[in-house]
Amino acid sequence: MNEVHKLPNNQWEPRIDYDNSEFSLATGQTDYDVATNQTYAWNNVTVAKYMTIRTDQTITIKLNSDSNDAITVTSSDSPYVFDYEKLGLEITNVYITNASGSTAAIKIFLC
């Protein structure tokens, strides 16, 4: 597994590994642990520096811990992007709650 490292010229070394997971999440699901339940998430990339999440329903997500504050992601927000360069946040897991009343189609890309 490759991690990102700063080069001497302060540029980021490119990653060659990534993970992608696509799944459906039933309404009423609370704090769904993506790393535990999705085989292809956090498989090649254990610490994501960049993540996009797409959904066709309104969901809430928590990053890294199910005790963190929730972030609302709507279908019009898709793709919702988390970028280490802009946020300074490394992502090790995502917890998803779907209270939309419909099954949510979720796509997560990590690198």
C-alpha cells in the first residue's frame, strides 16, 4: 500500500493505489461502517488523502469516528469532495446514516 509523501520541492508524490466502492444503503440505516462492511473500501488505501462520495438521496456522513459531527450530503451536492490539500484531513473511515425514506445509491472513491 502506498502512502503520499512530500517531495523535497514541496510537491506531493503521486499515489498509484485507490479504492472504489458502490453499494445501496437502506433507509433507516444508522452509522453504517463503510470500512467494515464494504470489501473494496480502505483495502488498498488505508488512509485516504482524497475522497469523493456520490449519492442519489440525502444522507449524513461522519468521518473517522461515529462520534464525530455529521455532514449532510444531498444528491445535488454529488460529488461531495474531501481533499487533504484543502482541508488537512486524513480519512480512515466513513459512517453513513440514511434517513431519506428511500434506499440510497452510494459511490465512494478513495486515494
